[in-house]
Amino acid sequence: MYEWHWHIEWQTPYEYHAHAIKKVIAEEKSEFQRVLLVELFRFGKSLIIDGKVQSTVSDEYIYHETLVHPLLLSLNSPKDVLILGGGEGATLREVLKHKSVNQAVMVDIDPVVIEFAKKYLQEWHQGSFDDPRTKLIIGDGYKYVKETKERFDAVVLDLTDPIKDSPSQLLYTVEFYKHVKAILKENGGIVTQATSPSFSLDTFSAIYNTLRNVFKYVSASIAYIPGFDSLWGFVYASDSVNPSSIAGKQIDNLIRERIAGELKFYDGETHEMIFSIPKNIRSKLETE
Ligand code: SAM
């Protein structure tokens, strides 16, 4: 039919999504994963790891704004933020928009992803790797959390999905979340990407409920990401704050006071939308 090359992404063992590839920009098998950077006809430049689209230039802001801002705005003036994963540098970009942040430590396991990001993903990181508040560490996030003596206001987990034998698998466990809790300052909080409620509701729910074993307040948001052709889930957890209980109007005020730079997706109205979880998904989260 069409004489294009396709990137086939399996959503479940029974269905896949096919993206037509305009060109392959770079490809490398690292020590940890297969890293591929392509230009897709529909979504433009896209980072793909082990066959899964991580983000596309046309809609990465939806994912990264939803991951970062609800948690950081719910905290009282976060200063020290830890990001685990986040190779593209876009989570770092969003964290650094918070005027209160003095230090953003980012720990990603894969030097190849970082090298690709610095070389090809300028639109994502927008120079955030060179910000004087950034401390970039190449290493395993689990090991870093277990060994660090530093304490953080917020920990942002922007990791690959918890697939068996992937380098991120252990960073979705109760044991790991307990280690994260131990490095949070009083009144701190964490957020994790939590896979697709459309294609892997069980996993989304498992992440939510694993966090409920460790933290007092746990809330979930969902946003549709066109490049994933799916709803995407995010889970926020803390012993003292709960982003989902903040009213949209208050979010607009907090954005005005505390964020430098533009947001393209997240504001008070969007906040109310992403924390409105439909009944079928809510029931799944609550019945685990
Ligand atoms: N948006 C993404 C998605 O859809 O899943 C996640 C983006 S980001 C590219 C994921 C990053 O997590 C990768 O750069 C990968 O190297 C990193 N990563 C995986 N396991 C890790 C670990 N144990 N410690 C630190 N970084 C890790």
C-alpha cells in the first residue's frame, strides 16, 4: 500500500500501533537498551527505547508538564528536586521553570540517551543541561537513592515502563518507594509516570496501589498523549500534600506566582480535567 518504513509498537500482545518513519536520525544499542531516534511523518522527531515511543517533539509537553507541575505546585516552595530517568531533559526543563528550585539533580542510567538528547533533542531540553542549578549524574537511580546523603523536596520518576528485565523494573517496587521516602524532606512528595490506563490498566493500578502502601496521600491524573495514541497515567504521593485537592483557580494563581516561562498544556482548567478520573478507572484503582 504505502512504501514507507514503519515503526511497529506493540501495545499489548494482541495489538500494535504503526508509525510511518520519514527518516532514521540515530540508532544505538547501549549497555541497557536499544535507543532509536527517528522522524515520524505525523509526530516529527521521536525518541524510541526498546521499541516504545518515549516522547515526540509535537506533544512531549503534555507528558512533561503533567508529570512535574501538579506535584511541585502542591509543595511549599520546593528547592531541591531529584529526577530519576528523564533522559530527554524535558522533565529537567519543566522543573527549572520553578523559581524556588535551587538544585535539580538528574540521574539517568544510560549515557547513550543523554548523548542523543544533547546532540539531537535541543527542542526538549532547551539548554536545561547547562543551567547552573543542574547536576547531571549518569548512574542507576535505585543505587543513587539508596546511597545519597542529600534530602529532596520532590522526587520525579521519569522512567521507562516497568517491563520485566528492564533497567527501571525495580524502581516501581514498595522497597524502592520506601528508600525514596527516606530521602524526602519533611512535607516532600514524589511523582511517577504510571504507564497507560488504556492498554495496561492493571499496571497503572498496581503502581497507584504500591504507592498507597508507603504514602498517606496518593492521587492519580490522566492525560491523552497523541504520540502514544493513549491515555497516560501519573501518580503523585506524599505524607503531607495532595495535588488533586487543589482547586483549578488556586493552580492558576500558583502558576502566576511560582513559574517562570510558558506552559502549553497545564493550567487550572487542565488541572481539573486531568484529576477527573472516569468511574471505570477509579473503580479499578480503588478495588485493588
Ligand atoms: N516518557 C517516558 C515513557 O514514556 O516511558 C520515559 C522517558 S525517559 C527517556 C526514560 C529514561 O529512564 C531513559 O532515559 C532511561 O535511560 C532511564 N532509566 C531507566 N532505568 C533507569 C534507572 N534504573 N536509573 C536511572 N534511569 C533509568
